Amino acid sequence: MSRTGVLIFEGGQRTGPAGEQDLADPRTVLARVRSWTTLDTVEKFRACPDVDVVIVATDSPDLGRKAESCGAEVHPTDPNFHFGRTLHALVAKYGLRRAVYLGGGAAPLLQPDEIDLLFEMVVAGARVFVANNAQSPDLVGLGSTEITADLAHLETDNATLFALTDAGYERRLLPETPTATFDLDTPSDVLFLALEAGRRRNVLGRHVAAGLPGLGLDTSVLERAAGVLAREDYPSVTLIGRVSGSTMSYLNSSLLVRLRVFSEERGMKALGRVERGLVRSLLGSVARDHGMEDLVRRITSLSDAVFWDNRVLLAAMGRRPDDRDRFESDLGRWAKVRDPELRRLCQAAQEADCPVVLGGHSVVAGGLRLLAWRLQEEKTGLGVAFPEDGGPTSPKAG
């Protein structure tokens, strides 16, 4: 008997029951929302007839209990999680012939038709893997789980794509829709999700839709930036960081904007460039020579809105702020940021004349595409369908 399973990996040390005072810690905000998206993902895949079992691997007893109530099998992990060994062990334990694995925050807006397509692609061949991103996927479907023995040495999933291609597996990509590419890695992603909760709850899972309004998040900068994108006088929109060609194409085809793009260091994590200190950035050089405030002033003088994946800049400058600092910055709470360079960047962005949206990769990828999708729907008054190139079916020149 051929079994197909979905494996969801979600660390949850901070996802247990907590009082309102815990929301002062941005890590708690993110962990709480990811716990909700995990439960929504369980329910989505449980509803798919191609799936025999959904497994949640977590170190949070509270999340485990809730996942079980949603119909998942739960595998307790310890904080020293090892991706490859856990993946291979669970495949063996549940006798899986095919599998999809993802993180608890991966593709939280994935729609039922996209899940159906995912499994159509997974069963298309034994030596096939399906991914939701060309370079750094956080959702992967395996046409055959035999390969997991060769992945058992991988501590994290960052290098899985290269390990699979090196083993001769054929990569196939899900259509690059906003709902397939958006993931939840940082609090800036939570802000994009909160904006959706206020405008279009039908794309959200029930746990996220119920929980987000109670977080009291400040989405004002993102709303201002959205207002710029919605204009029809070709405003200048600047994208900074790991910007892909497909994101540029998508924005140009769906919005009336002029793009100014500083794309640097795509794949810097998957290729191990961060760990080896190899990240380089032109904007980082400007910040070192002239100061962070001057860099922000130069960029905003050219822009009506800025979407800035600041992880490239930080890595190039040799800054390694911890999660709490990065997440405070993502939420715009610059006064709580301890790293001096990141604090300067965040404060200058907050005080700029135009909206500057700071965050991780999703700010110039999944989150931005999601925002553009909603704006396109609001303009047309219709739902937007997506062909395989990820652009809307009725594009506007931009």
C-alpha cells in the first residue's frame, strides 16, 4: 500500500498559553501566529483526499494537543531539532511512499486548488520533487521518499534543494502565486497577514482569522505603502534586497508603478554565504561610508514608497542582531532595538517622509505579491486568477 503523508515541522517553545503581557516580546507574537497557521495547515491537508496522514513535529505540548484535536498525528521533538534525521525517521515510522514537508509558517494562505495541484505534481514521477520557490523553498513535495535516507545528515532544510538536484531529482515548481509564495518567517509577515485579516478574511484559515485581530498590531506604515501602490500616476516604488525577476514582472503587470530595484545576494542563506561571511552589498558600502541615516535619506529622496529586505544589508555590514532585535525592527519599534546600526536604520525609516517597510525576504517577495494581489482585486472588483507564470490574467501595463 502506497501512503502519502504531510509532515509539518514547527518549533513551539513560546507557543504555550500566555498572558497579554507576553505580546510585548515580538518573538511571542510570531510564535503565536505560527501556531495558528500550523493548525490551519493541518485542517487544509486533512481535507485533501490524496493525504493519508498529517504529522506535526513540535516541541510544544500545547501545540501538540491542539494539532491532535485537528486530526494530526503528533511527534514530540526536543529543542535541539535535527531536520534530516527527523524527516527520515517519520517517513519510516509511518511507512510513507510519498511526502510533503513544510514549516508551520509555510504557505499559510495556500488554497485548496493549489493543494490539489501540488499532489498531482508529486505523483507525476518517482524522481520528482515539487517546490514553492526556485531557490529557497519552505514547502517541498517528494515523489519518492527513498531519498530521505540521503537527506538524514542535513541539520536544517536550507540545503535540501541542492541535495535533491545533486541526487538527480527533477525540480518542478508550483505556479508562483501570492498564496503559494507567502510564508510566515518574521513579524513583518504577520503585518501583511493582519492587513489581509482586515480586508479579505476568506483567504485565511479559521485559527488565524480568529486570532489576528486580538494582537493589536500597528499596520499603519504598510497601509501607507499600500496606498502608494494603489495610485495610478506611476509612483516610484523602491525594492531592496533579495528581489527576484518574477516579483518585478508581477508588480509591473498588475500595478501602475515605476520600480527602482536594488537586488542583491539572492540565495545567500541556501548557499551558505551568510555563515561564511561572503555577503556583499553596494548599499552596505554606502552605509559604512556615509552612515545609515544618509543611506535612508538618499533612498527615500528617490521614492514614494520603499520595501526593504534589510537582512542583506545587515549581513554585509557584519551585523548579527538576535531575533528579538530583528523582530522589534520589523514591527517598527525602533526604540527597543539594541543593535546600534539596526536601530539607526529603523529610526531613520520611521522618520522618513515616505513609507519604508522593513523586514525579511517576504517584504520583497511573498508579502509584497500578496499586497499587490489584493490591490488588483480591489481595482477590478473581481478575483484574480493566476496562470503558470504567476502574473494576473488581465494585466495592466506598468
